[in-house]
Amino acid sequence: MASDNRITVDIFKAVTQSVAHSMDLDVMANRLAQSLTAGLDIKGCAIFMLNAVTEELEILASFGLSAKYLAKGPLSAPKSINETFRGNPLVISDAGKKNKSLQYPEEARKEGIAAIVSLPMVHMGEVAGVLRLYHYEPWNVSKQDLESLQILAGIIGLAITYVRYHNTVHAVAEVLGNTFQVELTPKMGKR
């Protein structure tokens, strides 16, 4: 079981670059999933947003997971690692052992997932989504790495929320016929 610290400054740089270089939500989320998977040398990563009406997780982006696994069925917030929806991270260091937190344990086994780290993406005190990391071997996440991952999930949640708000305001401005000059993105240059 891997238990050494994996979260380095390079991981934070990769996340920051993914966030800073795109105002397209899909592009940003896919870059994040890919850079986290590669940087942590894990099987895969998925970013889910919570649909508050249906209480289901909706996939925003993923990397390293098969289409069959992603289509296994709806992820219900109360059934799928629900500790995360109380704002707490959850580490399933050995998914091969019986664990009542997993909604689809057999599908995880068939996918070759041996460990899952589920992290809440919190915005203004509410869980807006979930960052999930999947490992191909059992993974004892160190306390320091878990704290770093929580910070990363917070940054990702904040960035996703910002991009959504930014895009919504610009879409409203377009509908109103650009009646208002909306500038949310500061221009770089002279200060």
C-alpha cells in the first residue's frame, strides 16, 4: 500500500494552470482531471456536480475511467460515499474490502479500482460537487496529503463556481443586448 506523501508543489502548479488558463468549464474540468491523474500517478479522476433537485451526482469531467464504469447507473448523494455530502473527505484505502459507502462495489472491482478518495467541493458552506480520485492499488493517504487534497478540492470548487457565474453574467449581458458593460475578468498589464 502506498502511503508516502504524493501532493507536491508541482500538483498545485498543474491545478492552478488548469484553472487559470480557461474560462470554458468543460475544458478546465477535463484538464484538471487529466493533470491530477497524471500528477498523482493514479488510475483516474472524476469531477461531479451535485444536482440539488435530484440529489444525484452529474459528471462534469473524468479521466482514466472507462465509459462502461461511468455509465454504471445514477450516483445518488445519499448512497454514494455520502460522508462527502456532509462536507467531510472520505478515503476508502482498500475498495476490495466490503464497504457500505460504495454504491457500486462490484463495478469498482471490475474497473480495477482498489482505492477511492472522495473530497467535497464546498462553496459558501454548501457542497456543490465532489472530486473523486481512483487508484489501481490500495492507498493509505497520509494526513498531510489529505489536507492538501482538501485544499485542492476547495480551489477546484471555487474555480468552477467562478466560471459558472462568469459565463452566466456574460450570457445575461448578451441577452440584454450588451446594455451594460460587464467586465469580470481583470485585464493584465499596467497597474
